[in-house]
Amino acid sequence: MKLSNFDPVSQDVFAKQLKIAALFVLVIFSILILRLWFLQIVNGSAYRDRSENNRIRLQSMAPFRGVIRDRSGKILVDNRPSYDLYVIPEEIHDTEALLNRLAVLGNLEMALMKERLSRAASGYPFKPVCLKKDISREELAMLETRRFDLPGVMIKVRPQRHYFYGDLAAHVLGYLGEISEKQLKSGQFPNAKSGDLIGKTGMERRWQKSLNGGRGGEQVEVDAAGRRIKVISQKLPVSGADVCLTINRELQTLAEKALSGKHGAVVAMDPRNGQILALASSPSYDPNLFITGFDGGTWKNIVSSSDYPLHNRALTGQYPPGSVFKIIVALAGLEEGVITPWEALYCNGEYSLGRGRYRCWKRWGHGKVDLNRALVESCDIYFYHLGMRLGVDRIAHYARQLGLGQKTGLNLGHEKGGLIPTTEWKRKRWGTPWQGGETVSTAIGQSFVLVTPLQVATFVSAVFNGGHVYRPQVTRWVRKPGGESIFEFAPQLIRDVEIKPEYLELVKKALSGVVNHPRGTGSKARLVDITVAGKTGTAQVVNLKKEKEAKAKGEIPWKYRDHAWFVAVAPADAPRITVAVLVEHGGHGGSAAAPIAKTLIEAYLRVPGG
Amino acid sequence: MLDRRLIQNFDWVLLLLLLLLAGISILNLYSATYAIRDVGGSRIFMKQFYWFLIGFSVFLVMITFNYYYLERLAYPAYFFTVALLIIVLLVGKVMSGSQRWLSLGPAVFQPSELAKISMVLVLAKFFSDRGGSEDYRLRDLWQPFILILVPCGLILKEPDLGTALFLGMVSFSMILIVKVNRKSLLIFLGCCLLAAPVVWFGMKDYQQRRILTFLQPDMDPLGAGYHINQSKIAIGSGQFWGKGYLQGTQTRLHFLPEQHTDFAFSVLAEEWGLVGVTGLLLLYLFLILWGLNIAKGSKDRFGAILAVGIVAIVFWQVVINVGMVTGLLPVVGIPLLLFSYGGSSLISTMAAMGLLMNISMRRFMFQ
């Protein structure tokens, strides 16, 4: 027996409290029962009627996804109505007959329809089953006019994404796809349902939240045939915000045309602020196909093709820069004081380092070469010397200053950062010390060096705009339908390079000579009335020996051929456009890539206003 | 452990009430899920049956020991629960936008269910320790306030507004039962009123919307407004005798969402009418009054207050759920005790009932 710790006085108080509690409980329960009486007896028959005729349906209203425009406001991506054919299983009287009629009127396959219906049979009897999406105008007319005779059939309209110009700027725009299980569970898409389409790549993905808008819906009363009697209440969908890109549509079209049939990338940028005027990657694809659906063969081709059309080569293509890299080595040499503008070195076509023998692209050499001439005629020997004087780590320092070896941060999906080797990197990565011969190759943009076309456009812009490395951006503004601004472009300065302005001027002058001097390697980009500056680059894919063997056999196979680079800025004194061109396996930069840059610059600058 | 006197004092009434509720629940769930033809649906009532079996085993386990051992466990259990609630916020599973569950292999478990029992336990312990017959003033109550606010706050963060509110009401009931000074009570209520705007702005969008929809159902035609509409139609259309078992059109045609969980009561109302729901409510009423009686008969302070706490759990769950489905209260997602489908809820309820039985059976042990 335990002693009670409940003294009689407390017990009495407690008992009184319990009585009050019991009373309270009784009162509340009476209220509940009264309420039930009110619902069931007083209003009972009214509710009974409503339940018998209950045809209140919830219908979702998809929002209008925001429109994407180019910089001049021209629409690149918008929405068009798509008509989908549905049936409500519970309301079909004679399934076989209905399906037969639909097969004729709507061009549908019996087997497909039956399969869809049977799959849905385990669900709710009143839930509409989709038989065909995006029916044609003719099919729509046939079905709509006969709908009184087709019980259970319903046609729903929904907006479908439409990429106006097919594959134009596909890598920039991106495409839509169904939201994945993982994304739904992650909580990042709080209002999304299974089956919703969301942006998967490109700008469609970058601005998904703003473009998407908000879903709406309505409580609709329908009659026994499913026709809407009245809308009980409605929540209007919120249209998505519009996105304006910095892309110039005409320039983009030109760039893609120039790359057609080739593999490569073109990046056109405004060097004053980092706005991207054109970003092309070839081969490309048509985002419309992602919506209308691929047939099995096309999808397989796209995904497994060794051409990798889905890859954006401008951002993820990493290539050796070849002679384009000399710009950086030259600036490094000047700033570090290991070379002066007048010091002339001698190029006889050969350079020895230890047991290694390196050549200049010009078989018998250029003769006496100063900095200006070395860039204009792209002398390799000059840069071998310069490279050795600097050492790879100092070269790396300036390369990194100008943005190489790291991602630019352009928010357009997957981007690669390239590679700028250093002695420490080599030790960590390969476990062996750095060799002198590797410096030699690095100085002319071979060896381990890797850059993306976007990085090339960015760093050359910095050289010409006074040393400001701007982050490339592709969004001009994002505004809600009412005009409220979500985003407005503003230049993002990554850093100012620590290179004296006079050195930048020197290099700029030399690069102008590359195009305009009679012996310049970039003469194919020359324009009569506009001063174009630039640099060619020919990046080796296989080592020289292999190349020579292949040449001896006849033509060099495509995959052994060098990559062709050209980067140009115009007008040289007050630059308004930078163009970086890479043609995979294009051969010489001067002949394969330079003409592309010329076409773009010409088109861009000759138009009044640019 | 089980001597003859215990068996003599076995509370058959309580057991009968629970069995009746279990039976009605399973019958009702069968109807509620009847219309879903896919594999998962019609098996729900079987799952509920299995949960009841497990629940009854827990119930029996709760009877075997002497409940005053729980006095010693009260505070540790409380802190353990708080720890679990913190863990849930850190690594809990996210479902439908809230983080309330911890996965243990194939099963998921909600620490907030555990919180109901440990809250009641710890408050009972606190008040039974104080003793005395004086009224409680506000200054005496700061400790219970903290004890209450911590788990409620954590649950609110999940976010689970319904359960947090429910826990608050249960705790508040327990405080009231040990007699609070009238003036203190008024001051406290005054503070609550003042705090209301702060709470309002602290609520998330959809929680605010729920309250607004309650006041104006047309505001949210797609969400809560639709649920309540359909629920009222279901309930009202039952009229006096109901439409008959398995004949509820709202249920069968799936106009009523969540019909095996939050709105299970509406299914009963449609099929069994006023007669049926009044019967069910009377069962609950009887259970509550019987529980209060057990509290009265217990000569042990701890047991008595604990019994009141358990009764409060029953009371508030019933009131909030029925109030919600009839449109008297905003939709807050509280399922109906022992009636709606739900494993965690069932287990914790049966454990609480076991405790009640325990207290009832051992009242002879005190003088």
C-alpha cells in the first residue's frame, strides 16, 4: 500500500474541478451535436440534393509561362494552345463504339487508346484519361462539332511551349521536361505536381521560378454529361514573368549558319559590360522536339551520338588554346619585365632545350622578331624563349588573373573551368615534377592548357577594355507581366587585372596588326572600313609526329586535324564586340575560323546603332 | 505484478468502449476506401486492423507494471521526446512540404505523437510534486510554460500547426484542472489576445490561408474550401438515418478528399446519418466522462492528474476533428482519435488508454 499524497482538502478541490470539467465537456459535445443536427436535419435535404447532383469538379488552370525575347524584344520562345483529347471512363456508354469513332475522327490507334484506358481503370472512375495530346486543327474541328454525339469525351486546352525559330540558340534557351521524383521531393518546387513541365537546361531552367508563374484552378459545376454549368469559384493563374536576353537574334542566326555542318562554338560578347550577343554551339538540336515528343530513334541519336549535340561547346568544350594563348604570355612577359617591346630575338625555325627539339610553324624561321612581330606573325620560337624566361607558374598567374583556369560564372548550366597548369598542380595530379619542355609547349598554348571559347571571349575583352574582366551574362531583364522588375542587367566586374595600361596598349596594337598588317596571320578577318584586331590559333590535337605520318599517307583524317581558333575585337580603338570562334578540327585558325568572325563583325557593326 | 485484486479491479467498461471504437473504425475505413480500386486502397482497413492488434498489445503492456514507476520516467521521457523532435528537424523525412517523420527501416514514425504522452506525463509529475491546495498564480507557472513551449515550438517548426495547437490545448486543460487563480487566468488570456497579431504574422502563408478560408470558404476554392464544402455535403446528406453502409455517394465517387484520414467522420455521417454520428459521439463522451471518473476515484495525485491529461487528449482530438469537418473550426489536419487511419496515432492513443486502464486498476492501492 502506498500512502496517498492527496490530502482530503485537495481531493475535494480536485473533485470540484472535475465536475466543472465534466460540465464543460457536456456543453461542448452538445454544441457539436447541435451543429450536426443543423447540418443533417435542418439543411439535410438541401445537402442531399447537392450530393445527388454533385458534379463539382476541381479543374486546374495552367499558368502562362513567361515569354523569352532577344535583346530587341523579338519573341524567341512563347506558348501556343495545344488541344488534348480526354475521355471520362465512367461516362462512356459504349466503349467499343466510342473508340471506333474516335479512331476515325481523331486519327487514333485503337491499341494505344485501349492501353491508356486499361492503365487508368485502376484509378478514379471520374478522372479524365488523356488519349491524345496536341491534336491538329482538323481533328479538333471534327471532334468538337460532333461532341454531342460522343459522351464522355472532353477536349482540354493548355498552353504548349513553342520555340519560334526551331534550333536557334537552343543551348541558350534550353528545353522543358517533366519534373523528376527527386525534384518533387526536394521541396524546391512547392507548388509543382507530378507531370508538370519545368525548365531542364539553359534559360528555361535558370529562370524557372519566374517564368513559371502560378497555377490557378476553379471549382466548376458540371452536368451529367460533363459540360460546365457554372463556375463556382475561381483562382486565376498568375502568368509567368518575361525574360529578355542580351542575345542579338540576327547575330545568333549568322553565327549558327556559319557553324552549320561543323563542330564548334562561337561566342560574341560586348567587351564593355560582358553582355553576350551570340552564343552558338554546333551541332545543335530543336527544343520543340522535347515537347512534341521524340520517336525512339531520334532520341537515341541525340543522347548517344558521339557528336554530343546537347553539349554546349561554348561552355563545356575544353580545348588547347594554341597561339591565342600567346596574348597572355606576352602580357606576362611585359609586366614581369623579362622582355621589353624592342628586344629582338632570333627565330630560325628551331629551338633546343636539353634533348628536346621544338620548331616554329614557319619552317625556316622568321628572322629577327620583336614582341609586335611575334604576335602579328605568331612566331613560336619567340614565345619559347619568353616562356622559359617566365616559367610556367608566372604564366599561370596572369592567365588566372584574366579568368582562365576557372569558371566564368555565366549562369547557364554546366560550365567547365579549363586548366591552367602550375608546378604544384603537376605534382599533385601526376606525381612528377614539371619539365622545361612543358613550359615551352605551354607558352604556345599546348601541353596541358585547356580553355573554353567563353573564357577566350572573356579574357580578350578584358585586354581591350582596359583590363576589366567582366562576368559574361545572358539575361538583360526579367519583368513580371505588370512591369515589376525581377532582374535588370548590371555589369559584374570579376576583377581588374594588374597589368600596366601601356602594356595592354602595346598588345592591342600588335593584335590589330595580326589582322591588318600584310604579314599578319589573321588577314582573312580584315575589313576595309572597320579596324579589326584579333589573334589566330591552331591547336594541335595529336603530336606532330603522328600528324606528319598521316600527312604522308595522304589527307589527314578529320579527327587528327588541328582545332581552329580565332578571336577578334572591333573596332580596335573603341571596341563594341568581341567574337571568339572555335572550329573543331578546322585546321588553320586563320583560314577556318577567321572568316566566321569577319562575317559576324561586319553584320554587327555595319548596322546603324550596332 | 498481476495479483488477484488487479484482476478484480479490471476496468471492463473501458476495454469495451475501446473495442467498440476499434470495430466501428475498421468498418468505416472499409467503406471509406472501398471505392479506390487500386491495390493499395482496399487494404487500408486491413492495415488498420493490424495496427489495432499492435495497439492492443501495447495497451496490455501498459497495464502490466505499476504506473507510479512512470513518475520517475516522466522527465527523462520528456527530454528524450524533445531530443527526437530536434532530430526530426535536422534529418527528418520530408513529405508534402513538412518534416515530421523519422524513418526506421520500412516504417516511419512521428515524434510528435510521442510528445502527446510525454507532455501529459511530465505535467502530471510537475503538478503532483507541488502538492498543496492553493490556487496557482502566474508566477508559479513559469516552469510548466517552458515545458509546454519547447515541444510546441519545435513541432510548429516542422511545420505542424494542428498538432502544436492540440498539444497546447491539452496542456492548458491540465493547468486549468489544478486550479489557477482567477485573476492570473484573466491576465493570461489578456496576454494571449495581445499576442494574437504576432502569432498571425508568424504563420506561414498556407496556414494563414486556412484560417481565412474558414471564415470565408470561397477564398480557397481549390484547397481547404473545397474540402470543407464536400465534407458538409457528405455530412448533411446523411440526414437522419444515413444512406446506408457502403452507399455513401460522396465517398464512393470520391468527392470527399482524405476520407480515410481527416474526414473519416464525414464518411460515417453520410452513411449512418445523425443516428450514427450521435452514437459515435456518445461513445466518445462516455469514454471521456468515464476517464474523469477514474481521475476522481484515484487517491494518488499523480495518477489523477495523469488521467485528466489523457482524457484531455481524447477530448480535444474529438472536438477539433469533428469541429473541423463540420465547418466550425479551420482545417488543421488533426485526425479523429481511434477512428481515422494512422499507425503512429493509433499506437500512441492505445498506449495512453493503457495508462488510463492502469490508473483505474490500481486505485485500490492507495489509502
